[in-house]
Amino acid sequence: MTDTTDTQGAAAGRRRHRVREEALADAMRISRRLLVEEGPTAVTVRAVAREMGLTAPGLYRYYAGHRELVQALVSHLYDELATALAAARERQPADRPGLRLREAARELRRWALTHPNEFTLLFAKPVADADTAPGAAAHDPSWRFGGVLLDLMVELWRHGGVRAPAGLDPAWTVQLEEVREHLAGAPVPLEVIYVFVASWARLYGAVAVEVFGHLDFALTDPGPLFEDTVGAILTTLGDPAA
């Protein structure tokens, strides 16, 4: 009798787990559709619950509130983006970090242009609950994405070609320490991390200015400008083939 009861209990536990996983996946699918079709403010507990056939309190079994729902969506999107960049990276030889970084940068642009509303949620943060500050649920997923690019920059640094400034204002050091905490292996000098951050700013700027249509006044095809920007970044990072 005990064995039967235990088996039934285990089966019931598996069913509950399956139902929960299906509900979470459904909530993410609906949240993303609302984001794409109606914008970030449309992603609410009430709207998602309604489309799932639940009341808002019913959805609270899965998400404690709006912030937790949005954080889950942001985390999901960062994981998708990180996977896409990692796959692009692997299309190039492991001993060519410059080529791998260029390919990952191209994939970032492609993903952003294909998913402009998702890109906006992640990088423009149009709603406060989309933040990735330390302590936020989306903090670690955002670093998984960033790590794909950052790790390649570190590989280039290890080749010895990064053009780092001679010194940094002390005000920079505290800000850059968190970045260093996410790097494995030998400590990277803060001056070099500054170059990494500046390189990311240039890459993000090149993508964002195109996604948000701010080059339309001058260019019908920003692709060559993007490629030139990536080439300049690789030169700064010491890629011998740039």
C-alpha cells in the first residue's frame, strides 16, 4: 500500500511540475506577443492572465506581480540572444577570436533588426521593471549575454594587442570593478576593461541607431557603416586581421 501511495504521489508531483512548466511557457509566449504587437506597457499580469484563461490572482501562482513577470520575459529574451550569439561565434575557428567577435556582433545586429521590440525592451528599458541591476532576476541572464562578447574581448587582450589608456581617473575604477568580477582567469587590468566597455558602447550605438531609425536621414543601407564600426572596434582590441 505504501509503495502504491508513493508511486501515486510521485506521479502527481510530475503532473504538477508539467502543468507549471506549461503555464510558464504559455505566459512567456503571450507576454512576448503582447510586447511585439502592442508594446511593453501591454505586458501586464491582467492581460496575460486573461489570455491564459485565468484571473489575475490565478496568475499570481506563477508570478508574484508585474515586476516578476517582466523580469521573466527579459531573462527569457537575454537567454535567447545569448544562445544566438554563441551559435554565431561557433561558426568561426576557436583560434580566431576576432572573427568570432565579428560574427557575434553581426548576429546581435541581425537579432535586433529582426526583433526591434524585444531589443527595445532589453536595451532601452522603456518600463522600470525591465532593469538588470544587481539583485534583479534578469541581472545574471544579462551577463550571460554580455559574457559572449566580453569573453571574446578578453581572448583578444590575451593576444597582447589591446590599446589601453595610460591611466584612468579614480572615479572609473569603482564602476569597472563589477565588470572584472564577471571575468574568469587572470585579472584583467581596469584600463583594459575600460576599453572593453567603450567598445561595447560603440557596438551598441551602431546597432541602436539603426534599429531606432536614426540613420534614415542619410543611409538606406547602414550595413557598410556597421561593418566599418566593427572593424574599428577590432583594431582597438588588437585583432591582427582587422
